[in-house]
Amino acid sequence: VKVSPNVDKTQNFALIDSLILFLPPLPDTTGENIAESLVAEGLASRREGIRANNPEQNRLAELEDQAKVAKKGTWSEGTGSHTVRDLKYTIENPRHFVDSMHQKPVNAIIEHVRDGSVVRALLLPDYYLVTVMLSGIKCPTFKREADGTETPEPFAAEAKFFTESRLLQRDVQIVLESCHNQNILGTILHPNGNITELLLKEGFARCVDWSIAVYTRGAEKLRAAERYAKERKLRIWRDYVAPTANLDQKDKQFIAKVMQVLNADAIVVKLNSGDYKTIHLSSIRPPRLEGEGTQDKNRKLRPLYDIPYMFEAREFLRKKLIGKKVNVTVDYIRPASTATETVPAFSERTCATVAIGGINIAEALVSKGLATVIRYRQDDDQRSSHYDELLAAEARAIKNGKGLHSKKEVPIHRVADISGDTQKAKQFLPFLQRAGRSEAVVEYVFSGSRLKLYMPKETCLITFLLAGIECPRGARNLPGLVQEGEPFSEEATVFTKELVLQREVGHVPPPCPTSPCTRWPPRLALRLSLGIGGTLPLWDLELTRISALQNGSVSVALQLWRLGLAALLLPGS
């Protein structure tokens, strides 16, 4: 219906005799005259006291007489009580009411629009009059001042008109999705589109995390609509600056090889250029100790083993990622922060979504209960591009009681560290010799030939040297000075790191206590291999000139020697 713009909508009924409304086509007489239709159906009568003698009034009088004879509408017999609607203005248990609808579309009429994302709707056929907040979004609102006046936020009036012009007094369907603090959340469906997505796409609304989780039409559609408005800086996003606006496209998305897992939310990758880069998984928080009194102050904290589920989280990432190529999509750059009384200082962090084989690693970690999702302020846009999937994964983990959300006793890892204890290392060596070949994980690389191993079967940490070779020493910090490293020490360390760091390896103890390996009594000196085979005694290298492979296994020491990054330690040397 088209109404002349100089007419106040609140006065339409009072002006029914002085305003002629037509349904399209307009304005010729072939259109339907609304006043005549109302009078003809007995739903309105002519105003008393009007003596105007014109064709319009004569026509209305004629239609009114016909309605009286036909006993239509108000002229029908009886009290008309059956036409009175029993409106229900309150609902005793909103949550139970919403659940009873089972998220099925309910016919409704929009009676009032409070702001762009909050409406008053009449649910049919039971005539419940309810206030519905659109799930997943929030429009600018009208703030009520102390004197009772309302002050609109920027674009609040435009957002309200956008919703009014499309939904007010319209027949719609509403999906009641949830109830939050007695507020009913839902989605309004109209044949011409979804008003929730339209508000976002036009820049009249923003996504809200607390209600987007209950949106049943696909949260990714809302994020995409919001992203569309942000990219075009529409309305409320007119001053928006993307978190990665200063990055080149090649720095936003790239493929890299994972070299190290630092903890449950950070990895080190090797770029195609050969450079190394630390990547933090966006919007997740690794396991951490709750409370200050949970740790023995007399014992040094080892986060990997002492924090519940930290070891499981690290192992999950290590087994999934080490040595694999992954797709990295940078979501935001967290600037460096200074230290406070409660929070340590942090350097600049590159936060990204890391995927392998189409699987979001952060989402997989959260779904197993090995990490939690960070909650943000509503205006904080520095978050994962798959934030909603992370929230959904966390909800599943909580529901299933996995990992950090489990009510079972937390796993305890009692790991003996004998890497710096000479006496314990000597006592442990015969045990390894009797065990023969053992499996281990390389936890740290000190230099090309000096490493730290974690032995899961023996649950201990050992420091060892590769038998038969000696690599150049790296730089060392001594009291009062820094000792420079020998030539090629850095190259040897990098080579060993790329080959074995955080890999599952097999190692063979020295054949006898009198072997050259025992020249380092403070620590265990072992021969290390990567793969399924064994290693050769390296003091025979000059005589046999063996190849780098033996029974499908790569000898780390042999590789270092062949590349000129290590020298042989022959008997008697």
C-alpha cells in the first residue's frame, strides 16, 4: 500500500474519510479502494455527521447498506465474541515454551519493531505476543536517558526503518531457537529473504558470539555477510580496518613445513624461502594450571609434564604435524605487550588458522578437550576466521566430557630427568645396554651431535651424544663473556634439528663399556637412527665407506659426517 508521505501513520484511522488509499496499480480507479473494501465487508462504517454529497460518500453509503443487509462483519447477529482474540501477553516458562516448538517454523505477524534486531510478534494460531531478538546479531539501539528521552546510536534509526519497511504488519514465519535470560532468540523467515543476513550485509548489524551459536541457518552465512559489509566499509563499518590489512597476500596465506611444536598452541614452520617462523593457533588457549597453590614451590615447574593435558596436547600436534606441510592462513597479528604485575610480557605474535588435509588443527585440538576457546570483547575483531567452528567444537567437548572438561582424574606424567645427573646416567647405562634397541622422541637439539631424548617406555629424559663423531661447538654463554661458536656449528645444529627434532627415533646403546662412546662419562652417548633399521659402528667408516642407508634406516651421525659437519672419533683418538 502506498501512503502519501505527508500523512502521519498514527493518524490513518482518523483520516480514513479524507484519505483515499488504493492497492496497486495506482492511482487510477482500477485499483482497489481500501476504504470501500473495509465498509463492504462490515469491518468499518462511515463517520457520523458527515453530510458531504460527493460520489465517494455516496458509494460508501451504498456499500454500508449492502453490508447491513448481508449481515457482514459488525452488522452480523450476535455479540461477535467469537471474533475477539484471546491475546497472551506473558509466558510463565519461556524456555519450556521455546523447547516445545522444537525449532519448527511458526506462523506469525510482526506487530512492532523496537530496533533493527528486536521485534514484537504475534504467534499464530494461539495468539502469543512475544518479543523476539534475532539470533546471532545486534543492531545499534536507542539509549534511554534519565529524563525518558531516547538517544539513537549511529545508524539505529536507519536499521529500525530497514526492518520496519520489510517486516512490520507482514505475515512471516519465526523459528524460535533459544531462550537467554528470559529473552527469546529466533530467526524470522520471509519469502523475500532472511532479515538477519540482510541486516548484516547492509552494514546495519554485527555478529554477536553469545547468540550466534544457537542460529540454526548456518553461522558461516552470517560471518560471510558481515565480512561482505566490512570489506566495503558499509555504515557501522565505515571506519573498519582489517587485522591483516598491512600484509601482502603471499604473507596472509602460504604453505609451510612444520619443524617444531613449541606447546599446545604454537608451532615453528619453515617457509619456502628457508626462513623459520613461529605461528600461534588463533583464538585458542592451551592447558594451564588453575590456582597458585597447585604446584610445589620447592620443585621446578616443567610445563610439558606438570600441567594437566599439556603433554597430550603437544603429542597430538607432534604426531599430526611434525615434518608435514600445512596450509597457513594468518588471521591477525597480536602486537607486543609489556609486562604487568600479573601478566608477563609477550613479543609480537602471528596468529593463524593451520590446516592439514582440510582439517583445522585448532578445531581438532579443541574438540578433543586439549585446548579451550578464548572469549573476546564484542568489538575485538582479532580472532580466528573459523571462530564459530571452534565454539561448536568446544561445546561438543564439554558435552562429551573430553580432556580438560572430563570429570575423571587428570593424567599424571612422572618423568625422571637424568640428563644432568652424572651418577644417575652411569647407573642407567647398563639398563639400556640390556634393553637393546629402544624407542624415543627427540625433545631438544643442543648441537649437531648432542641431543635430549624422551624415552616413553622408561619415562625418563636423557642427554646423549652421537657415537663416533664430534660436531663443531656452538656459541656458549660463560660468566662475564660469550664464547663464539666454531665454524659450521650452526649448520650442523640446523641439519640435526630438521632431521630428528620431535621425531620418533630408535637408538642403540654402546656395545661395551670400553667403547669410545664412554669418553663422555657424565651423559649417555648413543648411536641414533631414524626409521626401522640399525646403525653401523661409525669407527669403521674410513675402512668400509658405507652408504647413508642401511636396512631402510638413516644414520644421523653418518649423514653429518658425509656432509662435512662432523669429524670421526676413531679408537684411541
